[in-house]
Amino acid sequence: LQAGGVAGVCVDLILFPLDTVKTRLQSPQGFRKAGGFRGIYAGVPSTAIGSFPNAAAFFITYENVKSVLPRGSSSYLSPATHMVAASLGEVVACLIRVPSEVIKQRAQVSPSSSTLRILSHTLYHEGIQGLYRGYKSTLLREIPFSLVQFPLWESLKDLWSWKQGHVVDSWQSAVCGAFAGGFAAAVTTPLDVAKTRIMLAKAGSSNASGNVLAALGGIWRTQGLSGLFAGVVPRMAAISLGGFIFLGTYEKTRQLLL
């Protein structure tokens, strides 16, 4: 819990400006109207509050599921174990992450409004259900992301450990995390764009229903391939750096605590 929480807070706060730029690039009103480079830390209170419990919930689930699933002597079982553990970790973590993400993204594209004002406005007009707008689309983004990132991270660590004859250091784990995160970020960007559009949609609009395929179809029709991959560069940059900080900090903190 402590290792995952510390890692989550570090990565979310350090890379928040890149996440804001990515969100504004993906917003339906466009980068400039969403705020451009103004108020780059808009929505940071929501992230600061949700970051620790979100990351802690993920890693508690991930490590516990890994420990109970059979790994056996066959290396073929390991990726499947990591995929299942990461997927279940995301299902649990998203119960905390999605409300935080909804408020954060709405604040990022409305830098003149405070986080507390956006929270009260969402609860008044949409209720608790409004805070979980995009839960399904977030899962549909996070699970494929984790299915790519975590088996790749674990495999790269195993390969590096085998090459050098001992378990990887925390900085080596961080390098593996950066590569795995950047690759996973690139291939799941369309799902991230759809999730952003759903969370930012006005109540009653077609995207507010949370239909990911409909959101993707709408983006394709109006903006084509460039729309589906809007914000891919800051997303890859943020998640590559995030993978380095997040997984490296997690490994280092866990080693210190254990």
C-alpha cells in the first residue's frame, strides 16, 4: 500500500502539466479554447487527493492476485498471470481513479473554475453517477494498457536479470517501465481520446451515454486518424516518464520497506 501510494503521488504530481496539455489537445473545443498553456496545474487538487489510494489499491490487488495465481515452472504462464493481475488491479483502482479523473479533466479544460466548484456542479447536476461518467471507457482504456505494459515490464526485467546474472536494480526496473509504458501508451491512445470525450461531454449529449464505439466513430468521421491519435506525443512522453518514475519508485520503496 505504501510503496504503490508513494509511487502514484510522485508520478501524478511531477507529470501533471504534460497530462493537462494532452487533455486539452483531446478536448472537443480544441487546445486553445480549452486553455492552451494557461492554468497548467488546473485540477491538481483532485489528482493529489486521489493519487495515493488509487495507486495503492492497484498494487495491493496486483501483488495479491499474482501471489495466488499459479505461475509454475513454465515461463508461458507468467505473462498470463501478470495480465490477469493487472486487469483486476485496474478494475479495483478505477473505483477511486474515475471520480478523480472526471473532476481533474473538467478542471483542466476550464482553468477559470476551481476544483471544488466543478465537484459541486457535477454532483448537483449529475449526482454520484456523474462522477463515474466514463468508468467503462476508462476500464476499456486501462485494461488493454495494462495487458501490454505489465507483462512487457516483467519480461524486460526478467531478461535484464538473466543477462546480468542478478535481479535488476530499481533504476533498471524504471528503464524497463519507461519503455513498456511508452509502447502501451502509443497503441491505446484512441481509447484514451474516447475516454476524454466521454468525460468532458455535456450532460444529455451523445457522448455522455458512455458508448466507446460511438465516441470513436464520431472522432473518426469528424477528424480522421489524427483525431484518434490526438495528444499521442505528450501521452507517450508523460507515460514513458511516468513508467520510469512510477515503477522505479515502487520498486525502490518496496525494497526499503521490505
